[in-house]
Amino acid sequence: MKKAFFTLLLIVAGLSSYAQEPQTPIVADSTVQAPTPKPLLIGCLSYDEALRSMPQYAIVEAEMEQLQQAYQAELKRVEDDFNQKYEAFLDGRKDFPRTILLKRQTELQQLLQQNIEFKEKSRAELAQARKDKLASLHAQLSTAISEVARQQQLSLVVNTDANACPFIDPAMARDISTDVKLLLSKTK
């Protein structure tokens, strides 16, 4: 116990003598200058416009149009089939016995429900097909934007679509649309 007390006394004495020593203030050397911060340079472009300028985009749009037409043709066929069966139901409903009338009415309701489900499913499949077909274009565009940004030493690239950025100071930003489109046209 005496030994621990003696050690503690030495530590306290050492700290008090340290506190009494005059401290020399640290003064910045006037000959050494702090590095000037790199100016913040911003690039801007319309992402949608750049995407639409890609040659592959027209191919994707043509493929999507064909797919859309195929779904529209099938929807038209299903609708015509339903209308034909519904007209036959209306024409014969006075002559049908109650059991046949209920059976045909149930069939029409099921057919109508199937048509609604097909329409919803076709919309979802079209949206997914578009997303899948555009995925590689988005990747190419992102790569091109990154490459141009690095070449021009930009800190940030802003998408100007949908009025997301109503004002960009021209002294701090540059439009990189042309450079990105040029790079994309070279990397077909």
C-alpha cells in the first residue's frame, strides 16, 4: 500500500512540475503556405438526352415497339374473343335454361378476370423487358460519364433532367453533354 501511495505521489509531483514549466507557443512558419484547396468543378448534362443519343437506344426502342405490338395484338384478340362470347350470351340468354345461363355467366366472369390479369401481367413484363434492355446502355453511359468527369477533373456531375437543378453557375460548371456523346459514339 505504501509503495502504491509513493508511486501516486511521484506521478502527481511530476505532473505539477510539468504544469509549471513554461510552454512555448507553436507559431506557424510564415514562409510555409497552406495548400490552396482544389476548386470545385461541376459537370452537368441531360442524362435522358445522352441516353437517347446512343445508337443502341434506337435498337432498344424498335425492339420494345415490336414487343408492345405483339402484346397489343394478343390483347385485341382476347378482347374480341370475350366480346364475341358476351354477344352470344346476350343473344341466347332468353332461351337458355337457368343452369346454362349461370354456367355461361360464370365462364364470362372467369374470362374477364383472366383478361384483366393478362393485361396487368403484360404491363409488368413490358416494363421489366424495357428495364433489362436498357441496363447495358445505362452501364455504358455511367462509364462514359465517369471517364469524362475524370478527364476533366470534375468533382461532381449533375443530371439536369426534370429541372432538378434550375440554376448552375457557369463559372463553376461545364456542360459535358457533347464530350459524353462523342465518347459514346466512339465506343459502339
